[in-house]
Amino acid sequence: MRNIFLMILIALCLAACNSDAPQPRHAKTDTTMAMPAGTAMVADANTPVDPVCEMPYDTSWTDITVYERDTVRFCSEACKKTFLARPGKYRKSKSI
């Protein structure tokens, strides 16, 4: 019985020691952020927006395309794909 108790105690100590070890960093796979319920982003009339989801422009956006000699920026690859599928539908919105 003492041996079992001692083995459990050692296992717990080892687990506690390893919990301080740095965890591996995983590559960021999703560029969208969830908004808390009831929160809305409001852009003024001069702020450029993503033409698909109308999210206010952020300098970290890297998804871009050129459509009718205009550079259009997107908050995510999903918005870019949606735009490219039906660009005429989204050109009404103010883009960057």
C-alpha cells in the first residue's frame, strides 16, 4: 500500500514540475475574432471597411486583391473568397 501511495505521489510531483515547462506555440490558423454578444463595431463614414463583412479596416489585414484597377483589402481569406465569387454584389460597399 505504501508503494502505491509513493508512486502516486511521485507521479503528481513530476506532473507539477512539467506544468511549468513552456508549451509549444502553434501557428495561427484563424484570422477572425469573435465579438462578445451585443457588441458592434461602428465605423465612421471615412473609415474604409471590408466589402464583405463591413468590418472597419485594420492595418494587420494581409488578404488583398485587385478588382477593376482598385486594390481591395479583406479581414480574412474567407471574406476574400466570398468577394471573388460575386464581386459585383460587394462593390457597393466602401473598400480600401
